[in-house]
Amino acid sequence: MPGKILGLDINNNSITAVQVLSGLKSSEIIACCRVMIEQDQTLDQALEGLFEQIDPKSDSCIASIPAEDVSFHNIQMPFSDRKKIRQTLPFEIEAEVPLPVDDLIIDFNTSNHSDKNNVLAVCAKKEYLAECLTGLQSAGVNPDILDVRSIPMVSWLINQEETPDNGMLLEIGLKRNTMILFLNRQITLIRTFYIKEAEELIADQDKRDDESEEEAPRDTISPEQIESCLKIFCDIVKSTLHSFKSLNGKELSPEKIFFTGAGALYPGTDDLLSRFMDMPASQLHISGDKRVNMDRGISRVWDSALMDNALALVLRDNRKNRGFNFRKDEFEIKNRYEGLKKEITKIALSIIIVLMFLGINQGVDYFYLNNSYQELKQKEMELFAQIFPDVKDIKTSPLQMAKSKMIEIKNAVVVLPAMQSDQKVIDILKEISERLPSSIDVLFSNLMVDAETVRISGDTDTYNTVDNIRSSLEKSDYFRVVDLLDSQADKSGARIEFELKLIRTEQ
């Protein structure tokens, strides 16, 4: 879209702003800034500091929220119609989230790699979105689009001719890392990871910096420590890809890794990622896009690793439907339907004027007026058909039918089923977690909760550990009976796979 566009990349520890002057064929970066969010700061306080350095006034604003505040779900649907998917998706997601779907905003994209229609859904809490938008609006900005961090960078990457059809983006942050896998130039899998070792290193470094005197040399994180953290991250990524392949039966063959974020500031990151992942790796540089211009003043302070996501937001191509947008339902930009109503009213008013002229001036050429009337009527029908393409049988005037359809849209309510129990899914997860000793070596792979039972499956080190898990859960007041449905060694023989059925206590 032409004009002045502001991109706001909101992270949990920083905010980055990039402002461009967009034209039909190129965009010029006219301002950029990044501020850290202090531990005791709110979002609007951090934005106030940001906007002291950059003028937020723009024709449009696009923002992104941290990926760790969003949940991602891969779901297969038997149909590809987006309207049907939108109606069905809340029921599919309900079993996978520990919150009522009424408390979530859901968006999705579709991809087809086989005979099945694959849906990649994203969910965010309404409470969090409301808090985020309130902070932005208090600072004087109201984003037209609210996307997820790192997604715009992959959307830009997919549009580049030199990008391979299959690859992945690794966003390496200070405490959280994000992996986005794309296959056949379609975003397929998104996951975020928390690396405990990396956070401990940063915490220790900050503590040493606070305790050291100004004259004393400051300790730095060693290359060996950085290499160790990247190795842990790569191992998690490989395990995630293997699990996704096993669950979905898809052949995953990423050809190249693109990386960005704070981790890209270390000069040896590309070599380490190539070695650990056994594939080429290179840093992402969106500012190298031939359509993007920047003067020397901007280039001196520009840092691709930290600012590319904000730049990708302002370069976002809304027509290709590759990103997400949480500005919907109660967070939708206001007056959307009001604008359509005004257009219909204008056309109806034009028709009335034509009819008045027909009655007042009998001497005017009847055929000329009649042709004008028919042309306006056709425009009204075409506009109605654009707004409501599903309505084929127009029994009354398009204006009246448009008013009725807008009333239906306004009053539409989706009723979703809820669990008939005082226990929430999050309570059951907490009870299971607290009952199991921290020393137990166990990896849960599946959890199914209904009104009467809970089914758990996973793998552990020995059959004795399986018995210990079952006996620990039997002591819970949440469950009447804990049955071991199955336990057997996996294909490697190194782990024991098991499945438990827990019959819930009546509430």
C-alpha cells in the first residue's frame, strides 16, 4: 500500500520501529529505532520512550506480537472452503487448548502438500490482545494489522526467487527461539522454544555486570557457551522435525536455514548452524531487497538481525494471504461495514435523484434517463454481489437485503460446548505435574481429556518407571481409577512406550 507505513515489532524485551515511505515500485526507509523494555515497564511506557525518538504519525500501522504469546496448531480438514474451516476450527482447537475457545482469537492459513487440506491455526488470548492494543492506542497508534513475530519475514523470504522451495527460518532470541518451516513455499510448521541454559547465561552475565566496578573489565559469554546453547537449540529443532514427520507422515526435506535475531550477532553462527543441522545456513538480510532504499544516516544505525522483522511488516503483501491478523471479531477495525453501507446509500441516492428528474422534467430525453437508471442499477447489483457473493436470489432491493444481511452479521453468535465439570484442563495438567517426581525420566506425547476420563501416552526409561507413574497418579483425588492400557519397548528398544487411562472422580 502506498504512503507512510509504520512497522512495530513488539518483543517481550524490546520494541523495534521502522517507518517507510512506500511507492508503487519501491520503499524508502525514513526512520528506525529500537528500545529495550525494562522489567518494571509497561508497553505504553516503553512506546512513549520509543516515540520520543521517532514520529509515529503514519498513513497506516502494522504490528506484530511475540510468537511465545501465541499457540500454533496443525490440523487436517476434510474440506478446503475457508468459510467452513472458519466455522469448524474452534471445535477442533477446543480439545487442544487449556482455555475456553470463547477466550481466544483464532486465525489460520491453509496449505496442500498431499490429498489432505492442512490448516495451520494460531490462537491468542483476548485478554492479552486487549491489553496490547490498549497500550498501543494509549501511545497514539492503532495498527490495521496485528501479526505474529517472524511470520512476515518468512512471507518475504518465500517471495524471493532465489529462495529454495523448502527451508526454514530460525529466529534466535535472548531467551526464546522460533522455528518456522516452509514446504513448497507454504508455511507449514511454527514452534517456539525456551532454552534454559541461554537464559541462565544471560542472567549470570547481567548479575556480573551489576556487581562489577566501572574500572573492572566486564566478563563476556565465551564462544564455547554460545556453541553449547546453539547445539541444544539445533537438537530441539531436529527432534521437532522428526516428531512432526512421524505424526503427519510427511517427507521433510528443508534445503537451507535462514537465521536472524540476537543470535545472528555472533559472527560464527552460520558455521555452527550448518554443522549442527547438516545443511547450509545464512543470515537473513531483508534490507538488501532491491525495492528498499535507505540513506547513509539510516544505514549507519541499521542492524538487520534486530530490525528485519519490523521492516518485513511494512513490506507485508496482504493480497497473498500468507500472514495472520488478530484484528478480528471484537478487535476488528471499526466502521468496516459502515463504509460499505455508505457506498450502497450513495448508489441508492443516485437512483432516487434519477427518478425525481424523470418526474419533474418530462421533456428530458426518456431513453437517456432510462439508460442512466439501468446503469446505476447494474452498479448497485454488482456492488451487492461483491459484498455478499453467497446471495444469489435477490427477492427485494439490494439495499434492503444488504441491511438485513448486516443485521444478521451483527447478531450472529457461535455457541460452543463446554466441559460439564468444575475441573479445568489446566487444573488436571497441574495435578499430574505435581504428582510426578521431578526425577522421573518421562516424555508425554499425547493427552486427551473428556468429561469422564483422561488418556495419557508417552515414553520413559524402564517398566518400573511406568509403574511408579501409575502409582503416583492413583494417589490423586482427581482420579478414581488409573489403568495401564499398554506398555512396550519402542523400535529402538531404548525407551518404553506406555498409555494410561485415568477415570476422573465425579465432581
